[in-house]
Amino acid sequence: MKKITIKDIATEAEVSISTVSFVINGKGEKMGISAAVIKKVQDVAEKLNYRPSMIATSLRTGKTRSIGLIVEDISNQFFSDLARVIEDEAKNIDYRVFYCSTGDDDERSEELINSLLQANVDGFIITPTQNLEEKIDLLLKLKKPVVLVDRYFPGQRVSHVVMDNYEAANSATKFLISKGFKNIAVVNNTSEMVQMKLREDGYRDALKEAGIYDQSLVLHMEYHSNEEARIASIVNFVKKNTQIDAVLFLTNYMGLTGLQAFKDMGIKIPQDIAVISFDDHDSFKLHTPTITVIAQPIEDIAIKSIQLLMSQMTDMEAFDVEKSLKKGRLIVRESV
């Protein structure tokens, strides 16, 4: 199919090319073009299904009406659901989203930011990797709109939207305590990212408050280990601590690994061990029994991140840095 140009619109509308250019760029009234001619050009453009060139628009306005979304792993259901809502919200304000995954690799993250800078995206929504703080600082120095989601760097003055991880873990642990569990384990990783620290802090403080905290029931799995190694780590941990009666997994991939480990060991849920995992997943709903989860407020996070980004893109000089905490939701199912 032939690409429609402003020359085609001019021919069909029987006006000059410059008139069409002024109208489609929103300058018709300013240039003294009559309302009737403006409407005629707009009607012809719609009839011919005209779509302006993004490159040409960028050269003219300095804007591409695009957002770069960088997440850890787009195949992870939390991030894919988050990307979908962000894309829907961006579409509502006529913005495109270019999204990509870092694999939690710092070097890959920097490459992606550089590529999106070259593509001249108007703003960034980023789930940062552990050592990306300096690159985020560079974006701020370049006065590029940026919002962090899911995690952040505590000392950095940049807007972010995250779940209240401390409160979520604290409440989930207190829920287990209220159900009579006394030997509650937690499975974390070794990433040292702020959201993981806060989740473990919430768990620990709830147990300390109840006077039943046991450091030996804390498992830190290697962050970049493969699934086989993670399963083996959990199996060894549970065999070593046979008193465990409940486990809080601090991510959904760790929760899924734990379910596989328990299956291999013949452990029955919740008869032998109760389970709660962060971040809902379709597998948790299909598992027998269904798995209790702490669900992130994905829609709230997505909408707020777009709002904060738009405030920067509208006026980069006047916006205020905002650090937004969203409350998670404990969804009680059959595993407790």
C-alpha cells in the first residue's frame, strides 16, 4: 500500500502543500487559515488514513511521543502485567512505549539506556539493576524525565513508585503468626536491592515483636543461580531445619522454585508447610492447593508512574520529586 503524504492530502483537498503542513501541525488558525479549510484538510487526512512520520515530527518538535520502559524480565508475569498497563495508559495520551529487559545485568541496562537515548525517547520508566545509580544520575544531569518502579536507590533524588514492601511482608508474617505458626522461614536472594531488604526487614520485625525470630530460618539464595541450584538450595535448607512450619517467599520466581522443591521432597501444603509468596502468578492460582500471595498494586503503580513522568515531560524545571508508596494486598488462598 502506498504511503500517504501531505502532497496527496493537498491534491485531494485542493489546497497547497504548505496549507496542509500548517493544519496537521496545529498551526492553521495561527497562519490565518479559515475554519472551513482546516476542517476540510483534517477530513481528507482522516479519509486517506494519513499518519505523520515519527522521525519528521521528532525533527520538528524535538519530541517523539515515545517512552522507554526498561524492566528486569518481561517474561516475568509481574513485569509483563506492569508493561501492559503502562502501554495502555501511554496509548490513552497518544504515546508509544518501547520496552526491553535487562536480565538484571548492569552492562545490558546501560546499553539499553544508551540505545533509548539515541532513539530520543521523551522519558524513561526504569526498574533499575543493582549498580545503575550512576547511569540514572546521568539521565538526571541530561534533564531526561525518569521514574523508577519496583525499586529505587534510597539516597537518589528521583521520582519512584513502589509497593510498601516493609508493610506487606510485616503484615503477611503477622498473618502467619495469627494462624499459630511459630517456625516461619523466609527465602530471599543475595541481591541487596532495597525492596528485598525491606521485605526481609518486615518479616524479621514481625517475628521479633512476637519473640520468635530465628536467624537460622533465613535463606539467602545466590541471585544469579539457575533453577536447579535454587531447588537444591531450598531442599537442603528445609532438610536442615525440619521444624519449619511456614515459609514466606520474597519473589514469585522463588515461590515457584519452592513449590517444585516441596513436590520433590513429598512435602504437603499446607499440612506440612504453609506458603505465602510475593507477587501473584497464574501458576499460583492453578496450583493444588492454590497459593496465598502478596499481590502488588500493578495498576496503581503503572498509572502513577505515567502521571509522574508526564509531569516531568510537561515541565522539567518545575516538577517536584515524588516518592510514592502503594499498599500491597494479601490474597488468602488454600496454602495457609
